[in-house]
Amino acid sequence: MGELRERYLRIYELLLTERSFEEALLELFQTGEVPGFLHLGIGQEAIAIGTTMDLRRDDMVFMHHRGFGYLIGKGLPPEKIAAEFCGKTTGASGGKGGFHIADPSLGIYGIGGSLGSSFPLSVGAGLTARFANKQQVVVNFFGDGSANREVVGSSLNLASVWKLPILFLCENNGIAISTPIDRSTATARLSDRCAGYNIPCEVVDGNDVLAVNEAVTQAVAKIRAGEGPYFIECVTRRWRPHAEGYPYFGAEVDPEFMAANDCIKNFRALALGEASEEDLASIERKVAERMAEVKRFAIESPRPKPEDALNDYMIRG
């Protein structure tokens, strides 16, 4: 009972940290502290946290632009993420990356310049991991919008032929930028395509963090055992526009749907079977205090100097 209680408290803190962090980052964006684009994953926390929370430090993650649970679940401090988005020197990439954030020491390899670019990168990383023979797993996060890019098929095919240790994790929120999935995709489920590449797959409720975690845990065990790639499709809904300030949504989410499918609210109710109300309230206070510090840190941190533009590069004469 004690171990389950501690695990539930950890999951609740991670979920709440991601949600609260994204809300804090939205505040920073609205007050002009974030100079670039902001793509929020509010409502999709269960997928990122359920996938990353039990990964090894040396497991590699290739992500897309929505949500920050990948980073938080892999151990990147929220202060460094916020400072990066605000273009500050204390950010994870010195304020030069924005949402192209990376930290190789944690197995976080950032975001490519276009949707779907993570597929060939993850194949290369998977090949490296296979040759290193350290039982590392590569997780390639992508959305339903990325699934129709031309590099997807070739990447899935090579991963299967070479039996690469890759978990393809699809966050199917039903809207690619502002295009509903039924207007862009012929199959009922994106995972249906896996039959053509001989890749095992399954569909899970992306709003249930325990369901996601269980599916990922079983898939990762098979991948580490050398069985090759695996494909998990997490079905969810996007609560925010494609990007903050973006004029088109695609399909508005009904408030009643959000209330019934709030992964944090539902997990909190479940956790009360193992933990007390005070246990959860204590986490909520802790996270609120942390987010206040995150915003302060991001605002007060210095911006790079012009001469810093030549730093962080390997120059050979």
C-alpha cells in the first residue's frame, strides 16, 4: 500500500507540474515575456507523463512542439524550460532554441524544423542504440498531423526491417493545426497502418495516465528485449488552439467534455483511494509555489549579449 501511495503521489505531482507550468508559460506569453510561438498541450498531460516517467536517463526522446511533459518527465527543471522560451541565458539552450529545446545529458534531442522530421532522426538514433547494445529505447512522439508526412512510411519500414529499439508514440488529438482528422486521413485509426510494416501496435485512452503508462511499460520491455519497434496510438483531444494567438481552432472542445475527460481531475479522484486529501493539497501548494518561482526566474534572468551569438558552436580553423 505504501509503495502504491508514493507512486500515485509522484504521478499526481508530475501531472500537476506540467499543467501548472503550461498555464504559467501562457501567462508569460500573454505579458510579452515569450517572444516566439507557444503551442500548449493542456489536457494531454497523461500521455507525456505516462510515457516518460519510467524511462531511463539514457533513453532518447524526440518530440514535437506540443506540451512540455516530455521534458518534465525526463527531469528537465521547469525553470530552465521557461527561461529558454523567454530567450534567457539561463535556459536549457542558453535562450537560443525556444521550443527547439534540447538536453542530450537527459536524452532529450529536441524538435526538428518541420513536423515529421523526428522520424528519420529517431531511426538514426535507434540504429546507434542498437549498435551500442545498451538496451536503450528511443521514443518518437508525434501527432496526427505529422502522420501524413512522406518520411513516416520509410522510417517505419526501416525501423521494422532493422528491428530498431523505437517506440513510436502517436498523440492523436484529432486536429492537425486546424484540420480535423477525418478530412485528412482515410483510416479510422492511424495505428492501422502498422500492419503494412509488421509493427505491433495498440490504441489506448490518452486521458488515462495509468493506461498509457501500462502500455508503454509493456512495449518498452519488449523493445529492450530486442523485439524491434512498437507503435502506440493515444487518443485524446486538444484543449487549446494550435498556437496561442492562432486564429483557427478546428473543432472547439465542449466544456462538459473537458470536465469529464480531465486527466488530472480524474487521477486525483483515483489517488484519494491511496492518499489523503492533505497529501494532495500539500502537492498542490508545493507546485503553486514552484510555478511562482519559475515565472520569477524566467523574468529576471538576463538575455544573451550580441557576442553570445558566436558561443556554443564548434569552430575549426
